[in-house]
Amino acid sequence: MLQINWQDVANILTLCVPYLIALGVILLIGILVMIACGKMDRPARYLVRRESLLAVLLALVTVVNLICFGPMNSLLTLSAGEGQITEESLHESEALVEEIADEGIVLLKNEGQCLPLTDYFIGNGFMNFDQMIRNGNDAALVAYPMASNFVADTQSATSLLAMRKACKNMMYTIVNSRACSDEAIHPGLHKWQKAAIVIDLLLAAGLIALQALVIREYRYKKRKAGV
């Protein structure tokens, strides 16, 4: 099973914030509607409050699905133990890593005890992105935008050559990696995704049943009140 990088987890949780804000806004609107209908007659008040509650539940299910199938898709797949690599892909990856290592080893000397380089970029503030790609740290081209992983010098020939080489190396690695294998391009539905779809269908049936009960109860209360 592939391992989870907790820095990636933190970035994924950050991507979930807009979804949670939207859910909070919908919840607030639902509460305000339930409060505002206090002066309506009893049957109408019952209908509005129950419909508001169902709307909030529907919004909750929708937001959870958007998060699970969106920013948390890869994380859930790894957590479920489905991040598997075949033996063939593993051997091909090992051969590619050895080839890249033979052709692209960069020896560094830490002068002045201020070496800003690493094989990965986590945006802690002390890393200099321009220096990193100039010294062969192609992996600094992380897959998600951060405040400090942008090249400052976009004009000099040295910087342009470094960016071109870094992009070429990363694209070469990706094209020759498992990411472009058939098992990665056409993975099908994972087990957790199938389970989520089944749960969604059950929840949809439950919401429809609750909607029918609300309408039935509303009509009963309306007849009883003689409205």
C-alpha cells in the first residue's frame, strides 16, 4: 500500500475549506428560515421547518460527496489500502529512477550553512525556489500551487534554461511512470467509491421517503386545522 504524506493531507484539508463554508452558509440560511416562519399557521410552519431540515440534510450529503470525490479522492483511496502497484510497474519505476540518478546527480556544497535545497518543496519559507530548480531539484515542481513555489526570476537565460530542464525532466518522468500506465488511466471504481454510491442511493431513498412523510403529515395537519 502506498504511504500517505501528511503535508499533502494538510493541503487537501485546506482545499476542503470552501465546501465547508458553503455548507455553513446553507445551514445558517436553514436556521434563519425555520426561525422566520414562527408566525405562520401551524401546518405551514410545520411544512417550512421540515422542508428546511430536509434541504440542509441534502446539502450535507452533497457537500460530503463533493469533498470525497474531489479533493479527498486520492487520500481516501490510499487510506482504503487501494494504492497498489503491480510488480511490472514497480520494476519499470526502479529502472527509471536508476537511469535518472545516473544522468542527473547533482553534488552540492553547503557554503555558509545556508543550503536551501531539498528533494521536495513544502513551502516553509526558508526554501528558495529559484535556487532549487537551478541546482537540479526538479521535484520542487509540486502538483499544487503554494504561495512560494513560483519562480521569481523569469527573464534571465539561466533561469529560463533551468525551468525548461526541470519541466522536461518531470514530464519525462511522468510519461514513463505508472501515472501513464493503463492501470492508472483506467482504474475503474475503487471499493470505497462503490460503497459511497450504494450509501448515496440509500440516503436518496431515505430522503424521498421523508419528503413523502412530510407532505402526508402536512396535509393531515391542514385538514385537522380546517384550513
